[in-house]
Amino acid sequence: MKSQSNYFTLLVCLLLFANFHIQAQQPTPKNDLTQTILKLDSEFWESYNTCNIEKFRTFFREDFEFYHDKGGLTKGLQKMMSTVENGLCNPAGPRVRREVVEGTVAVYPLNNYGAIISGEHLFYVTEKGKEEQLTQIAKFTHVWQHKNDQWVMTRVLSYDHQPAPQNTDKKEILLSDKILEQYLGTYQAPQTGTVVITKKDNLLEINAGKMQSIVYPQSETLFFHKQSPLTFEFVKENKMVSKMIVRENGKIVEEAKKLN
């Protein structure tokens, strides 16, 4: 009986020690971790948008890696900073502003390392003498490491870059085949050259060189493109379509005369 009692006491002590060890190793509560990473993420993108080079540098480890679906792999902080200073933050070039897509961001704990944050974001470009334009939407994943009481990013992934949705304020309507068919044919434009309009799945498709774009009817004569700030208005003379007016952000950029 005595040996069984000693064994039982030892087992209880081992279980208590194991439980204490597990509790001591518990990571930061997820809510606290999420708030920490979201705050760091906000500060990081603020430095990106304002081209605060010195602040921007502090968010990365020296041997970090940046993966971009279009640009490939950039290894090391020094190379990254050179790219930022000569590209993104070059005073002579266009300025880029990033904006998060609300509701897409999520933070995940990374055991014994740190955290992962992912989501979607939009990029706006401002060129000299022009208004800011929404150009791209993409996904991002950042790996944060917590080491020596400091948070730094070790891996950054930027991928699935796509033309950003445009004309989101416009409502698409349904037009009959009879209405659509009057716009089909060949057009000639001063800058674009030959433009051919065909019908695809009850919508108009505009073909100009290598460009193929589906446009959506906003009214019987006005169409819009969802991937760019372009609209296309068809004009009639003597009840026949005579030309197509192309506008970018509301300004006329091209007029194409209908040939047949």
C-alpha cells in the first residue's frame, strides 16, 4: 500500500508540473496578438504611403525576403530599400498609395515564432499633373517574428495582382439583342486605330489591337468597363450609329467613327 501511495503522489506531482509547464508556454491571447499586429500593420503602411524611409526600414529584419507575383523574389533589406528609394519614393516618379479592403484582414498566431497577417488591398497611383487613380487590387501575407521583445517582418508576399474594379457606382442593365446589334461593326479612331465591336454572351466586346474588353450597358447608348475608368457612348445620326465616344474619368480621350 505504501509503494502505491508513493507512486500516486509522484504521478500527481508530475501532472501538476506538466500543467504548470503548459500554462507557462501559452502564447499571448489571440485578441491581444491581433491588436498588436494590426497596430504594427497600420504603422507600417503609413510609412509606405508617406515615404517615411527611416521608419519603413525599422519594420524588417536584415535578411528578410519579399515575394511578388510580378517582380519575383527580393532578398535582403539593403536591396529592398534601394528599390523603394529609387522607385516607390523617387520624387520624379508617380506616387503610390495603398488602402486596405475593409473586412478582408485576418491575423493568425504562429506558434513559437510570431504571427501571420493576410488580406486584400488596393493601390492608387498619382502621376504629375493628373488626378489619383485606382489601378490594382492584390492579396498580401506578412510573417511577423517576435524576438528579443521586438516585432519585425521576415517574409512579405504580395500576389494575385489584378486590375482594380472601376465604375463601381454604375448599375448594369439588360439590353435586347436588337439594341446591341446596332453597335456591332468596325470603327476607326485617330489614336487607337481600328476598333472592332462584337457581341459575346449578350454583352459588347471591344477589340483594338491586343486589347479585348467586355463593356456593360448603363443605358441604351452608354456602356462602362469594370476594370478601368472608361465609358463608351454611342452617338446616332439619322437613327444610325455614327461614332463611339470614349471617356476616361469623365473626360473625352477618343472618338471612333463607325465604318460599317
